[in-house]
Amino acid sequence: MNVLVINAGSSSLKFQLLDVDTREVYAKGNCERIGIDGSFVGYESIAVEGKQKLDVPLPDHKTAASYVVDIVQATGKDFIGIGHRVVQGGWYFPESKIVTDESLGWVREVAPLAPLHNYAEADVIEICRELFPGKGNVVVADTSFHYNIPEKAHRYALPRDVVEKFHIRKYGAHGTSHRYIWRASKEFLGDDLHNLVSCHLGSGSSLAAIKDGHDMDTTMGLTPLDGLIMGTRCGTIDPATVCFLMREGGYTIDEVDTMMNKQSGLLALSGISSDSRDIEAGIANGDPNCKLAFDMFYYRTGQLIMEMAQSLQGFDAMAFSAGIGENSPTMRMGVAKELEWMGVKIDEEKNAIRSDEVREISTPDSKIRVLVVPTNEEYMIALDVAELLG
Ligand code: ADP
């Protein structure tokens, strides 16, 4: 059963055509720099040899989507429907839902909570309904997995009328990835796994506390700014810092927003880059700021893993995933060392292995089993589409 998965950002449109039964990918690619000079479509497909790059103007998402139509049609594969990754599902998507006029309206209604993503995603859903007539569309929201975490975990200690009026709560993010990480970890560990701390560590990073497939807590909050130190995001800080900077520093609200989302995190700490590879190279050259950036990343990640463990009342395993979690033995070891006091031990040789497979990297006597799980959000989205439209 084939599904087309679409992941639209404010200036990009990623796509993947895959078979949910065999997991075979027939075409995948990314339309980049939509609405910006230097736009192009990069893709691979069973219809052509090797990686392709079309240097074409992409003034808007509709133009980008028309290239996706051509690329998908060239594979000669039909598909049952289209799954759309939506960053913020708000209070309307406790699970994935088929797109109707009403549910499309919901994606826009909750867009103020994720303005850079939801508006573009809603536009692209509308475009797909037009360009692929007769195909069903499904919204798969990144927040769904976190929707049913207990109230004590998702409620903010703010006045009730404010919380209710503005729908303020912990929504979390990366839910589709955490759901996949649970699934793959359970397949790997079987009955040995009940409580998992899922560690999605990429340029955006979050943890989830998962008990028998149900999310109990997560580190991102109302927005994806909360929690861990990320590539360019500061993660949790005293919220009064915002008021202080505005009152005493003369910053506008937009300047503080940009500072905390785009100019902070590993980039600000290292002073050179948001990419962990550059920072690792900086450490090798003796740069103390790069060392501090990694030390803080380990410290905060270790602390928040313990926070997740507390909400699970103990854990059997933790799983590293996403760009850093899957590819950086140094970062995995650094985080694990923070947890050595409570018996987490990583085997250096296993940790050094590079692979696309789920694998265990803890020592046999480690109190917690440590896995590396390459995430696959597209597959998870496709599974939801197969379930709803198949
Ligand atoms: P996102 O999807 O949130 O944009 P990714 O999950 O792709 O981010 O993670 C991107 C980050 O992963 C990069 O910034 C880099 O720090 C890290 N990363 C990717 N590949 C490697 C690698 N081979 N070694 C170390 N770190 C890596």
C-alpha cells in the first residue's frame, strides 16, 4: 500500500512516496528555498538514476507542489492518500484525522501557536486537494502523541482563566518521531521494555517519557522552545528573562523571540556554529567555548532525562535518535556519562559503530539499556494514512 508523505515548512516542502508494507521508498526529495533566490528541487526516484537537482524558480508552495506531482507521476506508482505532517495540532488533533473543510480550518485556527509552520502546511494541504483530486489527505500532528499526557504534566501553573482563554498548556513536539522510536524500541526489546525515555536530539531536540506506548511527559512546552539546549534555541530559562530583557535591555518582543529561537543554544555558547560537528572540531582545537557548549548540553540532557524518569517512576531503556542521537558517538557518551552515577554504562566499541539499524550500545551490566534508533517520521505518517484510508 503506497502513501505520499508531505512535510511542508515555511520555505521548504519535503516529500516521500513509500510502500508501508515493504517500506520501499519510490521517490523522495525536498523543494528548498521556496520564495527565496536560489531555489531548487533535490530528489531521488526509481524513475531516474542517482540524485537529481532541478535549479528552478519556486515562487510559492504551489509551484513546488507541481514538481512533486511530476516526480511522483514519473514513478508510475499509484498511492492511496497523502499524509501531511502538521507541527501544531492544538486541541483538535489528539490523533491523526482525515482532512475535511472543517479539519483544515482547525489547522489554521491553531496556527498562532506555530505561525511559521501551520499556515504553510494548511496552504499545502489545500494545494494537494487541488493537484491530486480524488486522493484523501490526512493530518498527522506532531503534538498528538503528547495530547493525553496527565494534566499534572501538561498544565502550567498560571491563572485558570488565562490558561483556558488562550489554550495554554504543554503541547510538545516531535511526537511522530517519539511514537516511531517507541515502536522500534519495543520491537527490539520486546517484553523487557515498559518505560522508555526517548531522546530525539537533532537541531531541535526533545525527550519523551513513554510508558507502554503512552506518553507521560515531554520536554517541549507550549512551543518547541522549551526544554533542552538546541542548535539555536535556548531551551528552558527563567521566563522572567524575557521581561527583564524588554524592560532593562530595551529589546522588542520580536527581538527577544529571534534571540531565543535563532541566536541562542549551541550557536551562542560555542560562538562558532549550531552544528555539533563544528563544535566537536572546535573542542579538538582546544576552544573552551565549544567545550562549555557540549558540557552544558550533556548536563541539561542528563538532568531532563532524570525528569522524564521521575514521571515514569523509573525506566528500562533510553533511545538516542535524530541527527545528533543517531550520528554522534561523542554526544551519546557525554550524555551517558552524566547518568553513570545511576548505573548507565555505554560500551565504547558498540557506541562507535555506524549503522542504519536499531542497535544496543549499553554494556551487559548497565542498569538501563541504551539503544540507537534511526527515526522514521515518514513511515509513521504513512502508517496513519494506511489505517485511516487504507
Ligand atoms: P532537524 O531535523 O531538527 O533539522 P537533524 O535531526 O537532521 O535536525 O539534526 C541535525 C543535527 O545533527 C546537525 O546540526 C548536527 O549537529 C547533527 N549531526 C548530523 N550528522 C551528524 C554526524 N555525522 N555527526 C555528528 N553530528 C551530526
